[in-house]
Amino acid sequence: MRPFEYVRAVDAGQAVALVSADPDTSYLAGGTTQLDLMKDGVLRPARLVDVTRLPLSGVTSTGSAIRVGATTTMEELAADPVVIERLPFIREALLLGASTQLRNLATIGGNLLQRARCRYFRDPAVEACNKRDPGSGCAAITGFARMHAILGTSDHCIALHASDVAVPLVALDSVVHVQGVDGPRGIPLTEFYRPPGDTPHIENVLRHGELITAVEVPLLPEGARSHYLKVRDRVSYEFALTSAGAALVIQDGLITSARVALGGVGTLPWRSWEAERVLRDAPATRETFRAAADAALEGARTLPGTAFKVDLAKRTLVRTLETIAGARA
Amino acid sequence: MTAIIGAGIDRVDAALKVTGSANYPNDVAYPGLAHAALVRATVAAGRIRAIDTSAAEAAPGVLTVITHLTAPRLDRGPMTLLGPSPPAPIQDDRILHHGQHVAIVVADSPERARHAASLVRVEYETVKALLDLDDPRAEVTANPWNLDTDRGDVAAGFAAADVVVEGTYTTPDNTNNPLGLMSTVAIWHGDSLTVHDSTQWPHNVRTSLAKIFKVPESGIRVLAPYVGGGFGAGLRMWPHVILTVLAAREVGRPVKLVLTRPEMFTSVGHRPHSVMRFKLGATRDGRLMAIDADGVSPVAMEDDDYEPVSLCAATAYGCSHVRTRDRQVRLNIPCPGSMRAPAEGQGNFGLESAVDELAHALGMDPLELRLRNFAQADPESGLPWSSNALRECYRLGAERFGWSRRTPQPGSMREGRWLIGYGMAAVSYPAYQVPCQARASLHRDGSAFVRSAATDIGTGTYTVMTQLAAESLGLDVSRVRFDLGDSDMPYSPQAGGSGLTGALGNAVHLACRRLVGDVLDLVRDDANSPLRGMKLDDVTVDQGRVHRVGIPEQGEAYSDILARHGVEELSADGRSIPPRSEDLGMAVAGAFGAKFVEVRVDPDLGLLRVARVVSAIDGGRVLNEKTATSQIVGGTVGGISQAMFEDTATDRETGRIANATFGDYLIPVNADIPDIDVIFVGEPDPATPIGTKGVGEVGLVGLAAAIANAVHHATGRRIRTLPITIDQLML
Amino acid sequence: MEVTLNVNGSAHPLRLDARVTLLDALRDHLGLTGAKKGCDQGACGACTVLLDGRRVVACLTLAAQCEEREVTTIEALSEEGTPHPVQAAFARHDAFQCGYCTPGQIMSAVALLAEGRAGSEEEIREFMSGNLCRCGAYPNIRKAIRDVAEEG
């Protein structure tokens, strides 16, 4: 790890000013991605600005939404009574991610900004990584791709966005609130991430120095049922091979409202408007669910190592939707 | 026998381990301790064209950077019980595998050492690496261990068979990955040397370092009182140990090296992948007529490893016609090494899967097929087994498991959306024992201290040897201390091959018996002693006393004898010699086992869960039910891990290991493991005085096949490639 | 940099490289070697300690971040030689073999009980899954925790 200076921020304005002024300065929150990548030599900041003591923690309810402070930890958010009551699939996704020890450190802001798990990205001994070293190529495409993405990929990068909680968050049209030197702005999570294209090193629309201060999460409508299902090799403590987060309102056997997103398959948390279109105003049947899953995975691009994930992702989504429909019945 | 043996007493080292006080090699600190970090090759084959250490040397706190350009010439370590030592590191510019050590950096803090290591710039001249067993350029050795078997007439056997099955089975590279990062701390004092090391064999480290650094063995002390697991990774003295010792000499300070987790994948061995073919022929009524097996595994370019994967077919069943063939292929890979149940772990998966396929082809219960082919005598020598309770393992294991509830048709058992499968496998683990020594001392207060330079890598050695010594000396366990992990103690072989408990136990037993004999010598002419003139066979020991057999009143306490004779301490040595089948007229048997597994498969999502395991084990005499059970449970978890998770992935182009972290290389977590039922059957083995057979590895073997067989029963799908993963099970 | 760590009830002023993790500060600078390093990547749980009463992996926490917080390690668990009930239960149930992951398992189990997540076998399995054990002591770890949970 390269030597760095540690600064504990006294207020958000100071933090934003410090980081914005210097491309070699980064934020430090829970540290579970940042320190890991610094140890690997992938991230090499000269200065870290610790934002964990800023008053950015906690969940407040506005009636139709909750506002989650950026440094709220995953465990804290999972324990929030409104989340438990009104956003159960967020709680499910949170508790299926990482381990309790990591969830006690990892913050919601940091979770959204977590970096790819790709071992080609994380190992500087690998020369070809467009995300780490733009223009150098992508070793993952010809390597072991089982844990990589099949949606939103490009010829330059197939790295997965591995967050669980971002899946229900993106399904809910959450808004990321950030503060920059030019003031605050809100960014819909659906527009927050950038697909790799030919610039995989640019992962989101944040400008350097912009600080996530909160995530605003709309509540599910009354009568909605939600579920997050995660499929992986181990029963616990592993990233998803595939996952699905969905919320449905079903009235008299008809789906009146649907929100669907997928994990484990996309270069970003994958909102599936295609699946939602199929589901909306359709009968809550297995056939509908299958059609939705087919629509969700249309356009998937696979490699030999990821070919099975198309079918698995469809089955994961179908099971998720069936579970929701079954729970309602 | 007193109740000391067999009783499930708590580990004698439990208090240290639950308080975090057990001192592992990387817990050691010294004043002025410096820290080392390694630089590893980023190509798999070629030469170092240039190595620039200037930035590293200029970095704050750096004490030295040693490369092949600056390192002294070092001899290769000696020939050992386990074969040749690994070649000495950084002796020339050649690169033979990705991850090979090319430099060691020493600094005054671990952070500075690691950062400086990242500043070493290496330019390589690369050549196309040999990474594939099928590469026509690779050197192939046939029959590398001279263990190929030819028994009877295999062609005739198959000709007489009604049913023949044949399959190719493959197992991947697995990495030992003990949780403890392997660590070395080296301190020179002039020409003498103290080394703390994560070794399973302190004497080997001592002997090897003496030869390599040309100093007398008597000046070297190797300490390993606690080791954070081994599973074979600590059997050999690997190059990083040499580098640390070299660095400590160079900087004139104590130096500590802690391998990183990624380095654990390339520095301390691994279970090599294998491709195996098993062909079995049987009569309609299930009599095995012929077995033909072959296997191939890779080895490093200039090192050695023992993995005769097909050999298990030679002795597992009573079959007259058997042929086994093994081959080894030299590749540009980190050297493989023993990993818990080397060769057996791979071979048994192939053999016991094939037996299941044969049972299916015959329409016969797989348990029944195995019973019909039980080897009444050792198939190779024809000698009767010293002990073999495999049939009791079958019977009691099946009973406990409820095997009779199995309906034979694949896919015929289900619960909700879960398909249920019952599978089983058998294990005949080879016997292994080598000479070992121990010393027992009796103190004036009648307490005893017994020691040997063995290690306890979690196996329970401290505890069971304390029990054995207590029994042999007639003392309460609280009056006995057993110590180990110090090369200044009497010679011990490695903790490996399921052989240490037998070798060490017999040495401890002998030392203790001799000690009692020495006590009798003290009173031989002692008119005040009721034991005067008695021989060892005339007496028994109990509650700190020696007394005439059957007459407790005619005896006296150790403490009284020693006090009366003014003896402060009495010591005796014991040396165990492995039993030999030809001397005994019996085939010295290893452990046997029968494994029964229930799996659940969600065929939609491809999920596989192990729901229940029953392991019935004939391990001979069980010294401590608690620790022996833990050995079997732990082995079982290792077997589940081999079956479902472990797969060291090597990039085909570069030879880099692509998943060298605990986040990417999967081993089971708590939620993956069901409760595991262990039954011990059988009797003490008569081949040695203490009657144990070793239970360190038999627990692992058989699980992979039993799980694959259960998956076939659940789904009708035969998986011949490990690990069994979701993508293979989506039906 | 100057960092004061509050560990097991006492304040320790230290002079540290900013790169030093909480784990290395405990082990290398305070001589508290109970917390173990198994991966240094947050993937094994051997370094689990309590930070303000919550379990965390000490290897992915900078020491500097822990100022003004209370760190509790395995060394503080037993009081005057009397083992904590979780420690006693681990010994009784042989919930370890090599012992290397054990301090992390025990700290995690202590936190698990405090979190109220030891109510069922399934809960224990899931919420102890952040602590790898290569020796395979998982079933006995569960038995030990269940025992303590049932004792109340």
C-alpha cells in the first residue's frame, strides 16, 4: 500500500473541498472496498478523507419515502423498522450480502460505489484491464468469466456490479443525493451508473469530489409484496451468481404494478423495464413470469463461462415472482 | 486399561486456544524485528531480463532487497522421508511458474516492506508456458512412483464379466489453505539459529536449514508449538522459509515473513488436478471380475510430488484381476504437494463413483455390491488384515443412516420442490507409519513430563498423548504434561499421512514403559521397597503408584521411591518402529470407512445441499472420542468442500491463479455444513501396542463420491467432474 | 500519526503509519495477538473484534478510524481467569481444532448472542457464516453457541 495521509473530515463542506481539489485524494467510509483495493495496489490515493464521523448517518421517514444517510451501515439499515415493514426486499438483500462483520462497517453510500470483484481488475499482475488501465485490454473476456456480467457488457469490460442492495434500490427508483463544490444535486439511481462501453474506468456520473450524502428510497405502495432471491454456490457469504429483486401489486389475479431488477448479471444493478412491461396488467401466472424473464434477459451476451447464467437468471426471476405471488395467495 | 483412554476429555490446550493465548508462529515478536515481503513472478515461464530494485531500496525503512543477482549460492535441501526437498529459491534468472519468488524485501515495518516489494520492477523474457496435461511438449513420466499394479489377468477378467462400466473422472486443483497464514520468524545468534515456523515437521526444517546454510543441526532450533492448520501445506520446507532465514542473516536482525493469502496459493503446495479412467467388470450377481484404472496429474518442472491417484483401485476390493497405471506430467505450475488424503482424495472419487455406476448398471443396491466384494484379505499380499471392520462400517452406518428407506430409482424421492438423493462410498485408507521418538520424565513429586518434536496441527496430539502417557504411567491427566513443537525435543516425523498418532503414541508408550522399568531398577535391591526385584511384567501402575499385578497393597508411590533414592528426575526414551506385515504375518491395515450422504437438489435453480452425513469409521483404537470425532467431522467438511466448492482456477494463457483469495476460492461456510454423525466401529488394531490406525484423512475420503452418487440418485445425472456446481445441476 | 486507541478499557496512545490497520495495531503495536490474520481481505473473519460493541473485521479498518471508539478483543473476554460462557462452551464442545479461527469465532458468537440471532439453528448457521473454519468445526461451533443461548 502506498503511503497516504489520513484526514478525518470535520464537516461535509471541508470534505468535499479537500477531495475535489486533488485527484489523488479519495473518500474513506466503511473501507471494505477502499482498503481492500489499496492493499492490492489497485487504488493508490495519496490522501484519504474519512467521512464516517460526519452527521450523515441514520434513516428518516417522509411518509412516502425514506431518506437514508450515506454513512448508515448495512446492518443499521436492515434493522430500520420502516424498512422491515415497508421495504422487506431491501432488508432481505442487505442481510444476504457479505457478513455481519462487514455489514457493520460497510455504508450505503459505499455499497453503491463498490468496485468490481473481477480478479483481473483486482490483480495488478494482470496487465490487460481497461477498468484499471484504460486501453490495456480485458483479460477477463478470455479468462474465468463465471462471476462476470452478461447484461450491459462491452468488448472492453464484462465486470459485474456485485451489490445486492442496489438491486431493490434501483427497482424502487431511488435517488442518490450528492454534494459537490457547486452544491447539492439528486441523481436517480437508474441514471447513476454508466455501462462500461469503451470507458469502463468511468463507472458512474459522479464528478471527482462529489460526496454521496443520502439515498432517498420511495416506499412500496400499500398492498405491494416484494422479495429478493439470491442464487450462489455457497449458502451464505458469497456474491450472487444471479439474483432478482421484485415488488408486485396483484389485484384479483392481475398485476397492477411491477418493479423488477436483477443482480449478478449486469455491469450495473440491472433494472428490467422490459420485464415490468410484460408483467404490468398481465395475469399473475407462471406463463407471465416466464415471459417477463425472457424479456429481462433479451440481449444478454455470454461467454462460455457465463452461458448458464442466462437460464439461471430467468429461473431466479421466475422463482422470485412466484414466491411473491404465492405469498400473496 | 483405565478410563483415561477413549474418554472424550476436553483438549488440554483448550484454555489457551479459546483465550487467544496460543502462540502461533506469526504471533511471535522480538525486539528489533524486521519484516519481509516477497516479490513474485508475473509470468509462468522464461527468464528475468532485468530486475530493478533501486526504488525499493530507496523506500523508507527498507533494510535490504535480495534477488538472484545478490543471493548467495544455496544447496538444495536434503532427501527426506517424503522425497526430495524443493529447490533453493532465487538461484538463477529462470522462471518456472507464475508466482515464483524472485526477490525478498526487508524493512522495519510490514507496511513498508510490502510497499517496497511493489516497487521492484522486473522485466521478463517469456516463453510459452506448459500449462496443459495434453501439451505434446510436456515431459511425461510413466509409473513415477513404481507403484503400478498388475494382478491376475485383466483381459480375462473383463471377458468373464457380464457387465462392464467405464468412466473418465476429473478433479481440479485444490489449495490446502489452512486458515493460518504460513509464517516464519528467523533469528540468528552468530552461527546458531532459532526459527519459528508454520511447519508440520520441525525436524525437517532443522535438517534442511542445516544443509542449506552449512551450519550444524545442533545449532538450529525450530519451534512450532501451535500451527494454524496444515492439511499438508506444512509438510515440506518451502522456499519462503529459506528466504526468511537468508534475509535474517543478511540484515542481522530477527525477520518475520507472513505469507499473504494469494501467496498461499503458489508457495506451499496444492492438490494437483487429475484425469482418471476407471473400468470395472462384474458378473450379473455383482462379483467384481476386473478393474482397470489409470490416472494422470501434473507436477512442477523441477520438483516432486506423490499422487498415485489410480492406486486405490488395487486394494479396495477383493478382485483378482487389477491393473493400475499412473503418469505425471511436468508443467509450469507451482509445485503440487500433499493435501489432506493425497491421491486417495482424488482416486476414491473416481473409483467409488464407478462402483456406483456399476451397481446402477447391475440393478443392484450399491451397498450390497460393496458387501459382496469385501476384501477378506489384503488383495495384494494375500495376508489377513491386522484388523478390518469395513463390513461393520457398512452395516452400522447404513442402519444409523436409514439406507433401507432408499428407493432405487433415480428421482424417486422428493420433498416439495427438493429432489432427495441417498449416496454412499467406501474408503480403505492405506496404513502409514515411520519411526518416532519420545522422552518421558518423572519428577520427584510424581508428576510427569513427556515430549517429542511433533506438531499438533489441530489433530489433538497434545491431548491424546497426555492421555496415553497418563495411562502408561498410571497418573491422572492433570499430573502429566505433554509438550511438542520444538526440534530440541526427541525426533518426530511429520504430522501427516494419518501416521503421527500411531508413531508417536507407540513411542510415548514405550518411553513410559521404560520409565516404569527404570523406577523398578531403582528399587531392585531396595530392602525398603515392596517392589524389590520385580520386573516390568510383574507390576501395574495406577494413581501415581507402582504395585504388584492384582495386589494394590504391594506397591508404592513414584514420589516415595524417588524421594527415598534422592532422585530429582528420572527420564527414559522410547523409539517406535513401524510394524511390518511380513513380520506379523498380517497385512498392517489403515483405517476403513463407509460414508452415507443425503443430498437435496433444487433442479430448477441447480441448488445442491448436503442434508445429512453418517460416517462409520474403523480407526482402530480411539484415544479420545471427542478429538477423534472432530477429526472425522473436519475431514467430512473437507470432503464436502472438495465435492462442491474447491477449484483453483489457473488462467490458461498466463498460468496465473485466477481466484487466489478467500473471497473467490470457495470453502464451505457454517451454513453449508449440516450436523455430521460419526460412528466408530472396530477394535484396537493388534499391529502395534497402542492399537490406533490414524483418523486424520479417512474422514475426507469418500465424501466426494458419496455426494456425486447421491446427486445421481436424486436427479439421474452422473457428475464425473468436481466440483459439482449449480451449472451442472440445472435440469 | 498520533492515534489513541481505547482497547479493552484502557487508552493506548500510539505513533502509527496511517496504513496500519486496526488488526496490525492490535497485533504488532499492542501485543494483542488474539485476533488473527487469515486473509487480510475481509473474507475469513479470523480478525473479528468488537468496535463499540459491534463485530467488525479488524483487517479492513484503519487504526486511525477507531479513535474515540471502544475496541474489545478476545483478551478482554475472560474475567480474572474465569472464562466467558462462550469460551467455556467452545472448550466443552471441541468447537475448534487448530484454534486459529477460534478467537474470531468466539468474538463473533459473543456478538451474535448480543444481536439476538442465536434463536434457532438456522439463524446461528447464517449469522456465523462470516467466520471461516478450515478444520471444519462448524457443527461443534453451533452446539457451543446453542448451549450458551439456552443457558440464557
